[in-house]
Amino acid sequence: MKLLLGHCIGFDDQDQLTDTARGGLLIDQGVIQAMGDGAELVRRYPQAQVVDHGSSYLMPGFVDAHVHYPQLPVIASHGEQLLEWLERYTFPEESKYGDLDYACAQAEQFLDLTLAYGTTSAAVFSTVHATSAEALFQAAGRRNLRLATGKVLMDRHCPESLRDDPVSGYQESERLIRSFHGQGRLEYAITPRFAPTSSAEQLAACAALWDAYPDVLLQTHLSENADEIRWVSELFPASPDYLGVYEQFDLVRTRALFGHAIHLSAREADSLRERGGVLVHCPTSNLFLGSGLFEFQAHARAGQRLALASDVGGGSALSMWSTMLGAYQVSAMLGQALDAQQLLYAATLGGARSLGWDCVGNLAVGYEADILVIDPHATALTSQRIGHSTSLEEALFALIVLADDRHVSDVYVAGQRVSD
Ligand SMILES: [Zn+2]
């Protein structure tokens, strides 16, 4: 039993930001069992091991709803839009992940880096190789992370070395589901890359697999880029639009995660909302690859299920701080500026809920104890700015704009300090 003391920040029953300056979190069995005034909890639980984080913020860990771990080596590659970027940078790197040793080393490095930035849960793309998903599941399992991944399904319009077929893709995904889904905090995500790289047979196989294992996630891409959308309309001429392809194969359900989803028609947006699909906003990627401006505020007002994501390597940062800043910048471009409350909610509790993870993303009794210790004074720039802030919202917004991994001084995963 552990009692963490610090400036506790979370969300109340109305999903509004709430804080307790000298608060405490009692953790047992990886779950928050009590919270409130720190001194009071110290008196009530004399047997608990007290860890005092002083005036640092204790916050829920970040949720990254769309990220490609095998693209870490090609982050920050210059000068292409989506389809050329895949050909030139992504596919050559992804071709290496049939080698289990290489995949394991990359998975370890990816998780070390994401944790350093405060991301404690993620929905992650592996590559077409079952070994790549296996490597990440094992690395995440060792760290006891709540994480979903899946082997990419891709049976056409890609290099031979990255191609499966409808039957082998189904069988390998099923084997991975049986081995890893529900093991500890791990979950499986059926992962067709996007409509252009899966045949009709493969998309139909995805639906059959999902029918057989209805409690897994599905993750893919949707309406990221103009050339991509044109290509989809050529490949599936009978479909009314891009989303129509996924609808035709019954892949638009709750817990279906659609990365980007920038250029949606009114019909597509309505259909997504009615079917409960999740729109995953990838702002730094959309800016970096010049894909477009996602209308987060309008989608939120319309009641869409939303999440926030880095989309590394198209994204320019693993950090959810940078991702929130990107989301703010895009919303400012659209004249619909998001505030600190909305940004933090999307990066934690809101994203977690959209993914169906009702047990993470907040500091509240009953939640799994994925907790960040944030030092607002980690750099001189933030320290002076926080010193001039007059409200919690103002201080948090300044961190969203200015913070990086230096501000994440400690991370707890299911109550265990990562540095231990
Ligand atoms: Zn992506």
C-alpha cells in the first residue's frame, strides 16, 4: 500500500478539471483506493508507504490513440506527403520487423521513450509481421502497460516483403489474439493499414475476425490526404465515399479507431457518430505531412467520440504535450481555440473512454494508478511562467505549450514507479 502526496489534478463527475494542492492518492493492487487531503490520508492509513512529491503535480498518464512504433526511426523525415512518404521512408523501415531481435530492440526503445514523455497507454500499429506485434506485446507486458496493438493487415499495393494475404492475415491475427488479448492489461487491435492496401477479401476477413472476437479493438486510417481519398474512390468505385468502404465491410463499430479522418463529408461524420466510431486527431502529423486541419471543436460539439494521438513517425513528436499544442494550433487556425481543459481531457480521460478503457485516464477512486509526476519548474522558462499564472488552467495551458520530457519527473504504471 502506497500513499502519494502532491498537487493532485484530475476530472470530477462533470469531467471538469479539479485539483487538491496538498492531496494524496492511496494505491493498492495497482488501483487508486482513496484520495483527498494528503495529511488526512496519512493519518487514516498509517501503514501506507508515503512518497511525498512536494508541490509537483500528480496527473493521469497520457493516452496516445494512434502511433506506429516501427516508424520511430523515420520520424522527422523531410519533404513528402502521405503516399510518397510511405513509399520512401516507412515501407523500407517496416520491412525490417520480420527479424524478432530487431523488433524487440525497437519495441523496448519505443516504450522507454513514450514513458519518458508520460504516455502510459496507447493504441499502436506494428508492422505486417506477427513478430513485430509479439515484440511489442512482450515489452508492454513486462512494463504492465495498458496497451493495444496488432499486426498490420496489408495484402496489396505495398512491397512484397510487407504483404500478407487474407487467409494468413486472419490466422496470424487470431493466433496473436489468443496469445495476448486480455493478458494482464494488453489488448488486441485488428489493424488493416487502410483501404488501399487491403483487398475486399481481406476487409471481409477483418469483419469475420471481429465477429469471432468482438471485444478487441480495430484501428485503421481514414481520409487523411487528398490523393489517398482519390485513390480509394478509384479502387472502390461503388462506394459513396471513403468511410463507405469500411461500412460496406461492417468495420465501423464502437471501438473502431479511425486515424486522421480530416476530410469527412457530412454523411461520413453522421454515420461515424451513429455507429460510435472514434475519430483520432493526429495534429502534428497532419501539419507535418500537410494533410489538413481537423475540426476538433465542431466534432466535439456534434457529440463524436474523439481521441488524440501523436501518429509518429508522420507526427513530429512522441510527446502528448506537443500533440496537445498541435491540436491547439490547428484549432486556432480554424478560429475555434481549444482550452487547457479540453486538451487535457482529450489526452487522458476522453481518449481513454473513446477507446473503451474506462479504467484509465483519471485520478479517481477505482481507476488504475497510471500517474505522472510533473515538475512545473523543470525549466527556467516554465518556472517563471508558472510563477506568473493566477489559475490552475493558466498554469496547465502554459505547460501544454512549453513542457517536454524534462517536466515528467516520475511515472507510475499501475502504482509501480517506472524508475524502480
Ligand atoms: Zn498512422
